[in-house]
Amino acid sequence: MRGSIRIVAAAMVFTLIVGSPSLAYASTSGTAGLPYVALGDSFASGLGLTPVTGKPVAGCAQSSGDYPHRVADSLGMSLTDVSCSGAVTANVTDKPQKTRSGTAPLQLPALTRKTRVVTLTIGGNDIGFFAIATDCIALSAAGPVISTGRSNCRSKYVKNGVDTLAGRISDTLLNGNASGTNGLTATFAAIKKAAPQAKVFVVGYPTILPDAANTPASGCFRATVTGKNVSDLSIDNGFPFTTIDVGYLNSIEQSLDAATRKATESAGFTYVSALAATAAHSACAPADQSFINGVSLRSDARLNVTLTTGALHPNARGTAFMARLVGAAVTKSLPAKVVTAVPAAVSPAPWIAAGAVIAVLALALLVWRLFVRRRRRGSAREP
């Protein structure tokens, strides 16, 4: 009797243990399928990279090789990229951007309450940094500067000890001005209102001109010049800046980075600084180490200088690095989630059926043994 009970109990345990499916633990990406919107200027849109998307309009020179596309592909997010070369903060919030090939609509309406990730690179055009860098192109490490004839570009912006370009960072960059720049403070507030559920990552600019620690003892000036005079000037992948201007423009980059970080953190967003991480990979670095394109230009009889598209902007190597930097920040903020699931390849049905059969047989054996014992006891009592 006791043995039969043990058989039935064992059969039931077998059914519960073997017949029950085991749970498997797996992790799922914290970013897969998330709606992601990319905002910003040429450093976000991938100016000079190919292939171009033609979005939002052809004049934006946006590339499918830009860092937003790379980040979206690597993290499985659903991307809406409205970045446009030449954009200022006002083009994000309330001023459509006129380009040489069409007018790009405002970038802000791309954000909705469903947006979960936003990246933004902006501000350099608000202070005119990239236009200034173009104006600072010189004929030698000691000058003169082509656009002004001065020995260096710094002398144009630092007057009586006052740095007017640095002043634009502390004022215009943050607060805007009457000429069409909204500034970071108002732009960040508008983004927060338009996408209240989103994680916002403000991405800083990489190092374009090196700091002192990454400037060779022989200097950075590099210009393989062709042409007989200034009116017939041609430079390919050069670095045509005076020694003084290299240090000066790097100091402006440092100030821009610091001011953008402060405004970003005040808004409660995440700042992704690229300056220190790319310090050894500026346009001054050797071609196989640089993350930034050098200057390629042509000048005409009127001394109008035309730069090749993508000059002083990230090359493919630099863009890939930026994508890794941004992707790491997004992943850190939105880590993978651990979930439990029944392995699809293992079906518990056959084991449950087998356990049930064993349990039934054991129960039948128990009933049979009880019946036999009762009959024997009944036979023993008969006279």
C-alpha cells in the first residue's frame, strides 16, 4: 500500500517537474524600435559625406552616412533625420531655413510626444564660427590672411583686450539676438515642451583646430598651393592657418564646448562632449589619423574663396567615431532590459502527456492492489 502511494507521488512529481516548461532569461535592447529624431546643423547632417538623402531638402546636404543614421542603425531605432547644413537655433524652432536648393521646414515639428530619443548638434553657426574659420585662411604660418590682409585673424576679433567672438558665446549663443538666432536656452526649452518623454542628447563639436598639446613643434601649417598668385590660388586638403590663429580658434572651440555643456545640463539634457576625445585627431593631424577634413579651396580674380564641400568637417572616420560616442551615451541612458520567456524551441506537451500516462497507470495499480487485498480479507473471513 505504502509502495503504491510512493509510486503515485513520484509520478505526479515527474509530471510537475519534467512536464513544466523551464523559464529562460534573456535581455532585450533598451532602444530597439524607439522613435528617434535627429536635429542640428552640418556636423549632424554629415556635410561632404555620401550618399546624400536629399532630405529635408537637397540644399541641406544631409547624408545617410551621418552620425544619426549610424546610431539608429546600430541601436535599431526608428530615425527621423531633419538635420540641415548651415542651421542655426532659430531654424530648429521658428524660422524655416533657406538653402541654395529649397527651403527646409522647421526642425521642431518633427518632435512629438511619442519621440523617445533626440540628438542635437547646434550653435557653431549662431556665433559664425565656421564662416570665421574660412575667413582666417592664410598664405603662410605667419600670414597674411587672404580675406583681410592682416598678419592673423585674431587681431580682427580681439580689440583692446576684448574678445568679441568669445562675447558671442556668452551672449548670442545662449540668449539669441535680433538677427535671427534664438540661442540654446530657448531652443532647449522648446524641445523639452515638444518631446516631454524623450531623452535628449546634445552632441558637441569635435576638435577642428588643435590645442597646444596636440600641435607639432614644427606647427600645423600645410598648404600645397598651386597657381601663380592669390587670384589663382588652389589648395587641396591643406591646413592654411597662422600659428596664432590655430591657438586662438581652438580657445573659441573650448569656450563653445563649455558653454554648450552648461546650457545642456541646466536644461536637464545629456551632453556628449567630443572635444577631448578627438583632440589628437584634428585637421592638423596626419591624414591617416585625422577625423576632420582639411581645407580644399579655389580663389578667383576677385579674391572670392570657395571651399570644397565638407572642408573642416568630419570625414568618414570621424563620423564613425562620433556615432560610437553618441551610441554609447544613448545605450548608457537606455540600458537593456532583462526579461523571462519560455524557449520557443522546447515544447512541454510530450512530457506532460507522458507524465499523465504514468500517473494514471500508477493510480490504476494502487486501485488494483486495494481491490485484491479486500478480496483476500473477505475470503479469509468465510467459514
